[in-house]
Amino acid sequence: MIERMNPMIRSTRLALAALLLTALAGCGDKTSPQTASSRAPSLSTVVVKPETAHREQVWDGVVEAVNEVTLTAQTNARVLELPHDVGDTVAKGDVLVRFTDIEQKSVRRAAQAQIASAQANFRNAEAQYKRIAEVFSKGLVARSDLDQARMQRDAAQAALHAARAQYSEAGQQVDYTVIRAPYAGIITHRYVHVGEAVQAGPPSPQPLIGLESLKDLRVTVQVPQSAVDAIRNHHHAEIMLGDGKRLAASKVIVFPYADPKTHTFNVRLLLDGSHASLYPGMTVKVAFAVGAAQRLLVPVAALWHQGEMTGVYVVQGDSVRLMQVRVGERFGSRVEVVSGLAPNQHVATDPAAAARYLSSERAEPKA
């Protein structure tokens, strides 16, 4: 009986083994949700390598206009016109204040008349001097007469110069009745109103308009004395903008003295040109380089986000794998990977393309 059952047992075992192999083969065809491999993917990648990046400390700073001015009265007059208000943007040469100019023009006309009178007196004195000089050459008059004629001519000439200077001053006073913008900018203060009488002094000229240029900006930061030496050594700082981007300072100026009350140093950062997201008076975060460190950096565009998870697609040979990472500081268009990646790994620069590749691999039927 045993001999008759052995062939049956053997055939049963063979059938079970074949079924198991078929099941394993079927499992082998299924692709992991996060990994795919069958053919080399045509994905653009970057090689992650340790890079020397700045070690930073961050402090608050205040944005300032490099060019700001308070325009003051240079003549006594009454405000006739104020074409612009606080917050208005003006171009170079635009009229900001216009005064009454009746008195100033009257003084200029009087000065012009004085020039005409002085010119006539000088011409007469010059002619008189020439006549006496000619007579003196013939020995018909004394030298004292010649000297007196010369002094009268010189006095008339000096009076003419003085009259011309008065006319120039009167013309300047007329020019002062129109205040124009010295450069393009934005009006920050308006200290007077239409109809108000203003004085040029004493004791000091009356303020009229506050103007700031948005073309050239700077940032002033107060830093502790313990960090000043490192900032001087590295001379690199970046303004951290609200959209995650950074703006490098064109120049870092460390003041050579500390505030005796706060014991902090003023550091001034110069910026190239104007920037749409920065305005005078704003507070900003400023990252100063105070050392150097090795970091793994990847493009920000290479990050894949799902909920609270952040990852990157790693391409190795003919496989693509999604790896969760923890990111740190951002450096322009790149971000530091604190953990989750190793040096020399290839990261896909287009996570959407990598995700589509994985989806196609899962959906593609296997032979």
C-alpha cells in the first residue's frame, strides 16, 4: 500500500512546488510603490556632493534709502501750490512746491535797473578818466587830477560789479520760489500747506517736503560685538526675502566703533539698484557669514512634497527610488539636505517627471 501511495505523494509535492514558483514569479512582476526598474530612465539628474557653504548667524535689520532729503525754504514767501502729497512718486525735476513770487520779481527788476544805472556811471567815469589822462600827457593838469579820475572810474566799476551781483542774488531768490525734486523718489513728509507763509530763517530754514529715492537702498543691522570679527573676516551677507529667496549685499561695511550704551556695532549693507519687495523702513532678516561648513545641497525644484513629508527621487542605474529627506537652510535656488541623502547619489531635478516614470512602471503589464 505504501508503495502505491509514494507516486501520488511525489506528484502532489511537484504540483505544490510548481504552484509556489508560479506565485513567486507573479510577486516578482509587481513593482514596489516607491521603486521601479526595468529600463534606464531618461531623467535629468544632479550628483549630490559635499560643498563648502557659509555658516551663518541671523539678525534683524532696517531698510534705508541711500538718498533721502528734507527740502527747506530758501526764501520768505507764501505757499501757492503743492502738486503732490505724501506717498506720491515723483520724477527728477517735478515741481514739489510753488511760492508766490511778486516780491522776489520786484527785487529782481530793481536790481536790473541798478545795473543800468551803474553801467551809465561807469561809462561816464571811464570817459572822464581817458580825457584827463590825455590832458595829463600834455602836462596841462596835475597828477592829483588824474589819480582822482582813476579812483572815480574804479569806484564806478566796483558799483557795476555789485549791481550785477545783486541782480544774480535777486534772480536766485526768484528761482527759490519753485522747489523741484532733485531726483526721482517718493514723498515721505509734507510739512506745509497751501497759503502758509514760510521763512528761510533765522534761526534755520523751515522744512517743506521729505523725499526718498527708491533707486538705491541699504540695510543697517546692529550686531553684537562677539560677532564683529567673524563678519569682518568673511564680508558676506544676504537679505532673506519673504518668498524664500535671498539677496546678496554688494558691500558689507562694519562701523569702526560700538554704541557705548548697547555695545553693538552698526553694520551697513549696500544693495545694487532697487528691489520690488524692499522699501525704506522695513525690517528684514539678514544672514551673515561667520564661518564655513560642508553641506549637501540640492535644487529646491528637486524636492517632492506630500503633506508633511519631503523627499527626492534618487536615480541609481536603471532604478528610481523616492527617499524621504530632512532639509535645512536655503541658499538661493538650492537647499541643504540635513539627512536622508548620501554623497554622490543622483537626484532627479524634475520630481514630477520621476513620479510619472514610477507610475508608468507600475501600470505597465509585465511579460
